[in-house]
Amino acid sequence: MLFELREPGSFRICATPECEHEAVNLIEALSQSVPDALGSAQPLGIILTGSLSRGEGTLAKDIDGKVRWLSDVECLVVFEDDCSISREVRAALEDAAQRLTDQSRAQARDLKIQLSAIRASSIATMRPSIFKCELLRHGKLIWTRSPGVLLTCDRDTDAAIPRQDALRLLSNRIMELIPPRLKLADETQDNNRAYALNKFWIDAGTSLSVFLNCYRPNYAERSRAVGDVLTSNLHSLNLRSAHYVARKVCEATNVKLGRARVGLDATERDFADAARVGADLWYWQTDQLLSLARPSDARDWLEIAARLRRLQTTRQRIRDWLRLAARMKGIRVPTVNGLWQILRAGSFGSAIYAAGCSLQFFWDEVASGQKRGVTIAQSLGNVLGVNGESSTAGRRQLAERTFRYWEYHLRDSSL
């Protein structure tokens, strides 16, 4: 297939038309500044990905006229196969993203720019995933050194999306709810909490759509398809959770597409509901992946790590241990008991996911000081290299460390 040049302004970026001009200006500035920032290491092209490439980017204007970026700006910077993507190249991309962010501060809030270096052949050989499907359907080549970036790739990848990739998406969104949930305790005004919940429900629907065989590569069609299946009751998911998810996915999609405004008064009850339903979805999805005949008990926290180990292939486990060996600088050595628990989860990455899910699913218990809460907190503390105290302060320390490790070790890593 051929990614043809689509200059910024020639395609829709925002679901909210009133912010289209600002979005186009930013993408145009990016396409002009990134090649200059790389010096002699010239890329083949820059491909805009994510919701902005689909015309579903979410931006909102605040009262003071500044634009709040609720969608991240995500781009693949494509290099020739014989190009060395060195630390210097990656650092130059990070610097370029930071400079653009700094230059936009007078007009923008919460702008996050991610520039990922990749070789052309790596796109063609990328493992099947939701990301790959949406990249091939909607990726926009916004800058190129030649008439086009030629890639040998099959566009028809919908049926190839593995359900384990969908589970990973759900797990990542569960992890991303940790910081905004912690901020509730600080009693600070932060509109991003509501948007974080909105993002969770949208991607919970995306994850479910793969399991329910109704995945669509854009938000509007996906929301309708998921809603139809969930309300038809032609599935084995808990009916209460299914109907609740159908409603929340529809509401979140309407916000994402600019059809409704998000309510900015997100409460602990909202996060608790997301965690409760998230647990139902997580256990149900792992039931499906492990072909378990009986529904699981979502109260069994010890099952989380054990399931992740069973789901991980030998190749995934080896790759994760190698990644840990290369990144030990940012990781505290766990206790002996912690090492045993990491082995029980299969790898360090699985242990991090297990920690995040345990915290979210058993949030109140971890801080309760009661027997099971003490056991969970101590277990997580052993893995994370901190004092696992069952208290509000102890839970915060565990949550902050879990999220930090997820960002460092897992956020940008593939299966």
C-alpha cells in the first residue's frame, strides 16, 4: 500500500469544528519543524496517527480562549531500513516535541506530543493489533521526502486483531485512571478527571468490540455496534455491567465527537463505578481467553497475577525480561518475596499490570487497615520495593509507584 501525502488542512482533524484551525496550525508546525530538528538523520516521512488522523480529535476552548487538547498528538516518524535509529535520534524527537509544546503554551493547555521513530519495514511487519488496523485505515502522511512512503502491507487486518491486544488496551486504561483518582483526595480542581473517565469508557468499548466481534475502526460506528450487541443480551457478560457499559460508551462517544459536553464534576463514586465495571470486564475477558467455563469471582485478587502468567507466551515473557534488564536503572530491586510474586506473574510487566488492577479493583480495602487490605498492600509493596502499608498514605505510595513503573516499563511497549 502507499501512504499518499496529505498536507495539514486537506483532511479533517477535529470532531469539534471550532478548534479545527488551531489543530491544523499545530500539525503544520510539526510537519515543518521535525525534519529540521533531525539534521542529517532525515526521515522518509511523518505519519499522523490516532484520533486526529481519523478526524475525531477532541479539543475544547476554555473561557479564556485557550484550546485544551484532550487528544494526544501521535506521529510515526518513518526512517529508511538502513538508518540507525540511535539514542540521539530519539532524543532529537523528544526535544522537537517539547519545543513545540513550549511554543504552544500561550494558546494551548494539556498538549501532549508523541513522536515515535520507526523503520519503514517495521510497519509492514508490525504484529496485528488495534493500532495497526487503525494506522492502515486512517494514518495520514503529513510530510515526506519523496512522493510517498511505500509499504508492503495488507489493509484488511480487522479479523486479525488478537483479543489479547484488546485486553491490554483495557488494562492500560485501568492504569491511566490511577493519577486522576489520586487527585480526588487532594481536593484540587482538575477538569481532566472527567476526560480521563471519558477516555476509559470509550476504550473499554473498543476492547469489548474485539471480544464481541463487532470492532469498527472509528468511534461512531464502534459505539453503535457495541451498544447493539450489549443490549441484545447475545453474550455471556453480566447483564447489569453490559447495559451500563453500553450507556457509558454511547455517552463518552458523544462527548468525544463534540455532540455533548462532559460533566466536569467527576467524583470518587464515578471512579469506583469505573473500577467495578472494569473488574467485571477484565475477569470476563480473561475467562474468554483462558476458555474458562464458569464465570470467575472478581473478588479473588490472587487470580490476577496467575491469569496474566497463563496468558503470556514464552516469547512475550522473554521479551519483557530483556526489556527489564535494559532498563534496570529506573527500577528498585524488589524484596525476595516480591521476586517470587513477579515470577508468579510471569514477568515484571505482568506484575505491574497485576499491581495496577489490584489497586483499582480493591481500592478501599487496600487503605482499610483490615486483614485482607493489609495482605494486598504488603504483597504489592514487596513487588514495588516500597513499604506496603494498608492506609490512605500507603495506598497513595503504592499507586504512585505502580503508575511510574507502568509509564517507564510498559506504556509504549507492544505485546
